[in-house]
Amino acid sequence: MTRCQITIINKLGLHARAAAKLASTANRFGCSLKTGHSPEQMVDAKSVMSLMLLAASQGTTLHFQFEGEDEREAETAIRELIDDRFGEEE
């Protein structure tokens, strides 16, 4: 199992389009992928609705948990997506 924390840095936070991109990226991998505001309260990161319910604005640090064969690749892809601000300008 791999765990990490990643801060949402894009201006609009984890809004609908960003949540859809995160879920889409997560669904490319076979591992279990969960995220949340704390390790005790995690949601399925492959679900757009669950991600939207986090209401993660800019500056929010989310905890991520990856479990499965391709967990390292999934972590890298999620980090790159968030570091790239979900492909948004700001």
C-alpha cells in the first residue's frame, strides 16, 4: 500500500471537470485508489460524485491511498495531473 498527501493547487480546486479528470485517470489503473481530507475518512477516487463531495478548494491537502499491483504508476499519474493543475491555465 502506498500513501501520500497532495495539495490541490489549481485556482478552481476540485470542481466538476477536475474531478472528472481525476476519476478518469484513477480508472486507468487496476489498483484501489482512495482519497479524503483525512486517512480516517476516505472516498473512492474513481467516482466523480465522491470526489465532488470532498469540496476541495485551492490549497486543500488531500490524503491518497493506493493499493494494488500498479499503485506506484497510479500515484505518479495522479501527482502529475494535480501538479499540472488538471490542464488548466491557473
